[in-house]
Amino acid sequence: MTDDERAKNDVSFTGLHGEYRYQLVRLPLNWGQARRFAADTDGRLAGGDDVGLLRWLAKIDGGHPVSMWLGARRTEDGWLWEDGQSPKDVPLPEVESLHQRLLLTGDDDLAAVDSEERHAFVIEWVDEKQDEVESAVAEAR
């Protein structure tokens, strides 16, 4: 199997929710790597203060359980989404350290876990970038 074929296996094009396009990347990376990977494709880690979105993301892989990084980090003042907003409607877990990040678990729960763990992740864009993501996954291998 070529690197491009493996990259396509690591990327699931998943569609639209609201005004954004989402793509699950199964390539396990730590949170910082996943965040940079998303930024390199002009996207960001998915997430936001929308319970409906989080429910949709939990089913993004056709209902198969997968744990994935979300775009929220803990600051001294509390959780902060990648878009700079503070959570209001989504109850986020308590954390033990500022090194923890938000993970949507395969059990559809939100968990604060160490940012160095390696997990799949979901990228969010305003427009479609699927081909760029597949190329970036191939390069990352």
C-alpha cells in the first residue's frame, strides 16, 4: 500500500454541520501536533459551544467509537475553544493541570486528558479542504 493509500485510510471525509465542513483524521497525534496539522490545512480542531455539534461529532465515524481531540484547551481562567470563546452551554470536565486538553471519548463523553496522549482528531473549516488533508497525512507518515 502506498503512502497516499494509507493517508486515505487515515482520513474520513464526513460532511457538513451548519456552515462548517468536518473531517476525521485517524492518524494518532498528540494535541499540539493535531492542532498544527489542522492549521497547516487552513483549519482548526473542531469544537465549540454547541451541544448539537458535539453529539454530531460523536457519530462522525458512522457510529463507530473513536476518541478524538477537540479544539479546547485549559487556561488559568478556564476552558477556551479554538475560536477564542469561553464555554457557556457545554459542561466541560474539571482538570488537574494546564497540560490537559479536551477529548471526545469513544463513549461520547468529554474528558480532560494529558496533551501528550495520541488520538485521532477532527478538523473544521468554513470550506472544503479534503485533498490538502490527504496530502498532509501522507507527508506526516
